[in-house]
Amino acid sequence: MIQNSQYPLKVTTSSYEVIASGVVHLTEPEVTFNLANLVVKYLFKTGSDGTRFDAEVIDGALVISLYNFDNSLGQGRLDPMEIGNLSGRKLFATFFVLTTETNVRQFNYTFMLMEA
């Protein structure tokens, strides 16, 4: 989310405060976000069980593996999923991926905090 310091932007819904949102164009099978003291890594993998994702903590980072995300029309998780805590508030994330060819993707992301 790019902001103009002269006109600060705050995006909220009735439940969440958006703290970061944007698009990353990828030519590699992974992307890492460093958000304050939390590291979130998305890895694109191929598997045999259809489109799915799982998450685990590896070396202090939350690693979200996205299996078979290869649809050119897009796929992802738009309903917020809780991924941790930040400054004493629950942290949520959404993502949506458009894949044009192997390892060429448009990765849309949003990180948000639950309203206090």
C-alpha cells in the first residue's frame, strides 16, 4: 500500500483495519513478508491432492505452502484467516493468485488487524 504522507490513508471495515495491501509480480516460487516482528513466507508447490494450502512455523517464520495454485483466472483465500498477533491484536491475511505460466504470478495480498 503506497501512501502519500500529506494525505495519510486508513482503510477499515467494521471488523478489520488494513495495515498492508498490494500486489507482487513473481517470477520465483516464493515471496516473504517481514511485518514488524513477524515473518510470513508463501511458497508455491506442486502436489497430487488438488488446490490446497497448509501452514507451519519453520525457524520462527510462518510458512504458508500453496499447492497447485496455477489457475490463470485466479484463486486464493479472500476470507480473512488468522495468522498471528501483532501489537496485542489478532493479525489476519488474505491472498489471491493469478498464474500465467510456471513461476510467473500476480500475488495479491492484504494484512489486517482485528478492530479493537
